[in-house]
Amino acid sequence: DPQLLANFILGPEGLDYDKAPKGLIPFYTNEKVGLNAFEMHLEEAKQISDSFIHFTVAEDFLDKIKTELNEERAEYSIQDHSTHFISMHDNEPVRDESGKLIFWPSGHGSLLKNLNELDSDLVFIKNIDNIQVPSKNAISIEVKKILGGYLIDLKQTIDLFLFQLEEDPEVNLEEIKIWITNTLDSSFDLSNKSELITYLHRPIRIAGMVLNEGKAGGGPFWIKTDGDIGLQIVEGAQIDRSDAIQNAILTSSTHFNPVDMVCSIVDHRGIKYNLEEYIDKESGFLTKKQVNGYDAIIMERPGLWNGSMANWLSVFIEIPLSSFTPVKDVLDLLPTGKEQLS
């Protein structure tokens, strides 16, 4: 009986998945043991580093997740309430039954505050729903090691140049300019030592990109801002689809952002950057949510990997499509997911 099955899966007398965070649902089996996404991310992290793993979770599920994982290496945070926005319906703020304004989490751009508070110099970022069982996760682990290794190599060169620019009066500016042009960006006109220092003294991100197979979401683009051209990750919601030219650029894009990146957030002297200083504060967008029974409009902050990292040093690298295996709902397990369910 489909109804009985649904009641068992969702209801409080059964598995009670209706009120469970997606990351705790054991979508997969590995050697006939049920595994959820949190557990699989922990296993992947152990293959990459002996450092800690940090989860940002919904506040309502924080205690439940901590209890079920019981993992010493795991750290947790929630979206800071100070980053929430009011919700609007018919140009009026939505209020609760007592008349108080209802504030709503303002998208993943708000997580920049969480990232800014991490005590780390190298950070891997990945969505909770993009993970494979350990027996099939070799490609994802290899991709992370390659991205991380490339970032370390890149940062060592940048750190060396910054020390030279600050301390060596005989520094070869032309050598640094050529390296920037060939490695990072050929669009900037860096004419003196001060401009070179300003350009290089920024947090760094290496973002993996997969071939676009029609997935919804952001992708890598060149964008022009105040006459300067730079690499950015742009979400579809940021693009005016009614503009034929802009829509054509979006639909013809070759790559997709799977949110698989590694970041350096300290400078050449080991001092943490204040990531709030590298945001495109003009970036943001409106989304629709159900709030207290209303179709409400929510203002989302600049996305974590687009607007909130707009002024970072960025390198985009194509990675295998097979490393991107998101499970946003149960249908994503089929048909390719059958193999992982067996």
C-alpha cells in the first residue's frame, strides 16, 4: 500500500523522515551498512586531511545532528540571526500572529560570516548533497587533492611575490606582471608596485567546474564591472532572462559550478583576511518563499561563491563530471543511483 509506505517513511510512528534534515537520511548503503550524507562527508574528509570538518546546519537540527554523528573532528555553526532579512508580501512586511516581524535566513551569502570565523588557512567547500559512498568516492577525493595542491603551489608563488614587492627594492616587476597575465588574469593594467601588491593581496579560491548538462545553478563567466573584466561565478537568478543577449550567453555556457572549491583565507604573513572586505555589496537577488502562509519575497545576500567572493583571486579548473553526484531528492538516485543502492 503506497499510503502505508509513505506513512512509515514520513510519519512519527515510522522513520519520521518528514522532520529529518536531508543530510541525516541514509540514502546509501556501503557494504550493506546504511550511510547518510554527513557520515560520508566525514569519511571523505579523513581521506584528504587530518584536520577538522565544519558543518553549517539549520538551528532546529543542530542538537540532533551532533548527537547522531558523535564525531570529535566535527565542528558546527548556524546562520547568524543578524544576517536574516524581513520577508515581504504585497509590499508589506510579513508578521506573525502577535504582530512581530518575521525574519528569514537570507541565502548562503550569509554564511560568509561563518567562513570568516573559521580558524584555518586552507578551507575546502562542498555542498552536503554532493557526495558518494566511500567505495565509489575515489574520483572526488583525487579532485580535492589536485585542487588543494594547485592552491598551495599558487599561494607559495603569490606569497613570494608579495614579500619581494614589500621588501626588495630591486624586485623584477615585469616578471610578476607576466606571471599574472599567464596564470591569473590578462585584463588588468598593473603599472606599478603598489597596484601589484593590491592585486595579489587577496583571499584565493580554486573552483572546480564540470561540463554543463543542463543543471540549474551558477557557472563561470567573464563579467565587466566599472570597466574591469574579471572571472566570476554567476547564478541564473542574477541574470535578466528577458534580455535576449544575456539569456543567450547563459544558455550557451559550457560549464556549471558544482560547488567544489578550495580557498586560502590568510595572507603571506599568516594574517587572516577580513572576508567582509572582498564582497560585491551591490550583488544580491530576490527569491520567493512560503512564510507564515504567504507567498513572500526574501532579499538574499550576495551568494557565498559569487557575490561574497567577487573580489577574491579566482582560478576555475575543469574537473570530471563523475565527481559531481548530487542527491537533492530521491529521484536523483535513479537510474545511476541503483548501483549505489545495491
